[in-house]
Amino acid sequence: MPDTRTPGRLPGRLATGPVPLWWRDASGAVAWALVLFVVALWVAGGGLTAFGTLGDALTTVGRLFGLVASVLILLQVLLMARIPIVEQAWGQDELARVHRLVGFTSFNLMLAHIVLTILGYDQGTNLGVIGTFLDEVLHSPGMLLALAGALALVMVVVTSVRAARRRLRYESWHLLHLYAYLGAGLALPHQLWTGQDFKASTVATVFWWGLYAASLAAVLVYRVGLPVLRSRRHRLVVTDIVTESPTVTSVTVSGRDLHRLPVRAGQFFQWRFLDGPGWTRANPYSLSAAPDGRSLRITAAAVGDGSSRLAALRPGTKVLLEGPYGRLHSGVATRDKAVLIGAGIGITPLRALLEDLPAGPDATVVIYRVSRESEIVLADELLDLARAKGARIVAVIGPRATSRDSWLPQDAAHLTDAEALLRIVPDVAYRDVYVCGAPAWMDLVIEAARAAGVAPDAVHHERFSY
């Protein structure tokens, strides 16, 4: 079992303080400022005066939609770049929600831009709508590349629809999603060669070139450079593989100077194990033990190709990682006490978090939801940690309720979700609540916590759905 001492006391360990709350407000304000500045550039370029004819009106509104779509696409790229401040300010759940909202909005605006611009141009020709579209694509500089970029974005959006995501493996979806970078890049020549708003003034030109350069730099630095640098610096290798159950495996990796890695208990990395075919596909796994400055450990259930490979790893296998990511850690705490609520394999980051939380009589309550006792993992470690920390562990065991949607088992279905939570933790409204499990189950737990009086800013959760 890993050492249960508080990791923050390890000599030389890199200090990680609480996450400043203003990071989120500041990053959101920057995003809104960029959008408003784009609208201001459109106005300064005569956008409000170009409504003399129907064709002019359609074209100028199309221009505006195209400009806003462009800045939103670049914001999408920045959201995907895994900038540490943005990641820590928003967390994966909220970033995914914003990413989806901005993505669909930019896509709809892009389609509106294409339609309105072609309709506007058609007012001054006798080619017809289709003829005007083909003429623009074939004869305007950069338009063929822009069309290819638009088709790449169509593929990304179509595969991001919930029904389509259910039919795709994570690895396939992730690969297709990378075409968003291609779509944004292919649109650049069209905008710089034919977009009058990009060349209307020195300010506009510098702004757009600067925003594209900043987006590209963010991707290269945080998605490529930093992971490569950290992997080379720490030289991670697999040192131990433990079969926790027929379907659950723990993997421990170690390397150089891990005390300098700015990671917290409860966070996750994107992992690549260099053990043969498939190593290029990264998979997200949370730490299942608090980092001790010497090693990192993950524990995962075999639910896909990536996680199924863990059991076949061998000591000495080299490891590449991206991260750390996520807000399921003690740095986001708003209260002195906590409740950790996990289901199935979702208990693993909470086990690590328990190791990192302050000790104290009943300072932490762990609620572990499983359908049957055989699904419990890391039980001995949880009990040992609970004794060391003065924590209380409550196992909620049994098949799920069938009479209604609930986070509870069938034998507790006579209680409301909030009532059950209050029976286990009467003072839950005065605690931080950390939740990890299947997405639909997590939604029910979060709803119950809020119904029990827990403030929204005291509920912390991490989803690994896509």
C-alpha cells in the first residue's frame, strides 16, 4: 500500500496553492472581449452602412457572421490547446460544455456566412445560386482550401452529435476531432487573401494575424512542446503492474525529479504507453494514489482498447504523458470538510484525494456506490486511509433502483435522493462535495447534493465522457 502521509510534506515537493477564483472570470472576459472587438472592427469597416441594396445587406451580414465564426473557431482551438491557466480555471466538465456550445455556434455561423454571402453575390450575377457558389469556389483565391476546411469542420460537428458519439470508440472520435485544427488552418488563406475585413486597417491585420499566431503557438507549446519536455525530463517508465480484480489493473510509473511535476491528488493525465501498436492514442486516467514525488499510480477498469492493454504492460515500458489536468483536487475546496462520492472505478481519484485532504474526526466522508461487493476496488487502502485520516466510509451496495432514476440502490428507493444523502451526511450543506462516476449517475448525485442545500461552488466533479 502507498505511504499515507500527507504528500505536501515531502521535502522538495513542488508547492501547489489554491486555484485563484479570478482566473475563470479573467479568461471568460478575454474571450468576450475578442468577440466584441471583432464586431467593432466590422463596424469600423463600414458594416453598418453597407445596406444599400439587398445584395449588399446579405453580403455584409454574411461578413459579420463569418468574422464571429472565425474568432469562435480560434477560441475553440485555444480551448483545445490545454492552456494550464484555462484548464485550472474551468475544469474539464465546464470546458467541455463551453467547447460544445462555442463549437456548434461557430459552425452555425459559418454555414450562415456561406449561405448569406453566396446569396448576396448572386444578386449581382445571372449565374444562379449554385453557379455563383461554384464560381466563387473555383475562381476566388483560397476558396478551395476554405471549402476543404469547412468540410473538415462538418465532419467534426457531425461526429460530435451525441447520437454519433455513442457509435464511435473514443480513439476514433478523438482522431476525427483533430480535424478541427485542419479546418481552422485551411480557412486562413481565404480570409487573408479575400477577406476585406482582414485587410481593412493595420489594426485588423495585426489582430487577425496575432490571434492566429497565438492559437498556433498555444497548440504547439501546450499540446506538443510541454508534454514532450516533461516526458523527456522525467523519463517515466512502468515499474509495477497489479491486478486488483479480473477487470481492474493498477499501474505504477516512476522517473526522475517527479517532485517537480505540478500535480495534485485527484487530477489526471493523458497517458501513452510505448508498448507497441496503439501507443499514439492517449487515454485519460486519474491518479489513484496521491503523488509522492517518486512515483505516479493509476487504476483503471478494462472498458476499451486502451484500458484493456494496461494488464499486458511490462516493467520498463516507457511512458509519455500530457497534463496534469482537472479540478478534482483540494485546491478548489471552499469548505473545511468534504464528502467524496464515487461509483465503481470512479472511486480511484477520490481515493487519491482522500490521501491529500486534511485529517480530522469526520472531516471527510467517503460514499462508495457499487452494484455488488465484487466491484469494490482498493478496499484495504481506503480503510487504512480512513483510519489514518479519521474519515468515515459508507458503502452503498445493491442493484440500481428501477422505479425511477436515482443514484441509490433499489432497497433505498423509498427515500428521495436528497433524503438519503442527508441521512448519511446530515451536514452535507456545509461541506465540499466531490463526485466521480458514470456521467448520468453523477448528474443524479449532483442534483441530490444541491437539493440537500450544497452550494453550486462547493460541488466538484470530473467526467471522462466524450
